[in-house]
Amino acid sequence: MVEILRSIGVIARSLDSISNIEFKDYDLTKGQYLYLVRIYENPGIIQEKLAGMIKVDKTTAARAIKKLEKNNFIVRKQSVDNKKEKKLYVTDKGKKVYPVINRENVYSNQVALKGLDAAEQKQILKLLKIVENNIASDWEYVKKGNKREY
Amino acid sequence: MVEILRSIGVIARSLDSISNIEFKDYDLTKGQYLYLVRIYENPGIIQEKLAGMIKVDKTTAARAIKKLEKNNFIVRKQSVDNKKEKKLYVTDKGKKVYPVINRENVYSNQVALKGLDAAEQKQILKLLKIVENNIASDWEYVKKGNKREY
DNA sequence: GAATTTTAGTTGCAAATGCAACAAAATGAT
DNA sequence: ATCATTTTGTTGCATTTGCAACTAAAATTC
């Protein structure tokens, strides 16, 4: 019964691969769309939280964000109340690309859910949210250097 | 309703990240476990099919497999009936690691499904299989250089 | 309030990833 | 049988990814 992990892996790689190919026309290189949409939807979010949100190494996030900034999709503003933090915001250029990403995501979502009725669509989302929550704590645990016992 | 894509992405990255960290003790570097289990379960499979099975670029698969061979986890045997193909088989060393990977996967699966009753577990697997199928054709389509219209 | 721990971010490596572009064998079409 | 196409695999190159190791600011503990 290891199938759900594999299925999820296969689906995720497929979707990511498709997105990366489709966004190349918009100057967005591998993975960048991930960060951009989250910054758009969470203006002022900091790098560390963003990394945790999408479950990616903080150094990977740092570099992806740096590149987004270099390419003028986002800006980093020094937080006034906290000298460590740099708050992230989407620029006008970033705001223009957002609908493109969103449109693609909505379409892929449609393709993914083809053949499922409304109740099943609701159900899979609900169940995935639970799984996401379940696995999130283990991710943090292992990322911090702790060893899972099993 | 783009949430299922995101949820799947988050879960997949979490699981992959955890696996990569946990398998480091067994000389398996990033991603290798993916290929090894599939070769174990499908002896004689060729590289191209394996790449398609896990939805990864064929050049990425080529290099991961090359490394698995170099580290003696698998062997490549020239197919007798087809001079292009190289069939893949797990070595004794590979066979020894398989249970380790499987045990981890089973555990992660358990963690993932925590809080879901038997019916829900069955349901999520069934729905994910449909989604996997739905998205697989788009992956192949886009990978071959075709453009999705939406 | 000084000392310790946690949080947020960075840089140096080494490795993985994937697109392009290629070669050669196998298959299909006429 | 010949020619075109598809399948399988490779290498070059640029980019992404992530673990280690490190600063510095903030929060917590004593």
C-alpha cells in the first residue's frame, strides 16, 4: 500500500515538468512560478516562511528568490521592525505574469480532475489536505536533523 | 480550486526530501531510490520506459542509472533481440537495500494516511490513480514538444 | 542584563536536473 | 528494398538544488 506516495510523486513531477516548459515563454525558469504565486498571494512574506510553505530547502528558496528579484518579478524590502527580515512583494511585472501562471494551473487542475464528479473532487481535496498536514510535521522534524524511528 | 495541484506538490516535495535525507546512510544519493525500487520490481526494464514510468527526463534517468551502476546497485545488460536496448537488473547489493527503501516508504505512507479510515484510504488511492492517468497524457504531449491549448 | 538558543539569511561547494543536439538501431510507409 | 520516422541512448552545457558552515539579529532563559 505504498501506492499513494508513488502516485503523488508521479503526478507532482508531471505537473511541475509541464509548468516549467509552459512558463519558459514568460522568462520564468525552473521552479520560479512556485515562489512567485505565493508571494503574490502573501505580500510581505519572508523567505524562511515561504520555504516552509512550499517545503523546499531555505537555501534553494533564497536563490530562486534572488533570481526573481534580479529579473524584476519581485522586490525585497527591509522590514522596519526587524532587521533580519526581508519582506517580499511582487512588482508590476510580476503582477502581469501572475494571471498566466494561474490560468495554466487552473487548466492543469481541470485536466487532473477529469472524470471525477463534484463530490469526488471535494473529497480528494479534503483528503490531500489531511495528508499534507500529516507529512508536514515529519518534514520539519527530519529537516531539523532529527531521526524518525520506525 | 487550484488547491489539489499545490497540495500534491507540497506533499511530494516533503516526502522526497525526507527520503533523500534518510537514504543517505545507505549510499543512495538524491533521487536514486526512485529508480532502484522500480528496477527491482520490473527486472529487465529499459531506461526509456523507466523514465516514462516515473515521469522524469530521459537524460536525468540516464545519469541516475549510470550512477546506480557505478555504485554496483544495478547492472545493465545488452538485450539480445535489440541492439539499442540495455536491460536493467538489480544486483545483490541492490537487493539488500530494497527492503530499507520499502520499509521507509511503508512508514511514510502510514504517516501520510494517519487519521483516514479504511474507506478513505481506499478512496484517495483510487482518485489519485485517476488523476495520475489524466495528467500522464499531458506530460507526454508537452514533453514531446507539443503545445497545450487553453 | 548576560548568556544561550532560535530565527533569518548568506556563501561555498558538489551534485542533480533537463534542454539541445546528436548517433544509431528499429520500425513503418510507399 | 528504400526512405522517413520513431525509439533508445548519449554527451555538452547551463541551471537548480541542497547540505555544511557561517554571520547577525531576535527571542528566550537564567
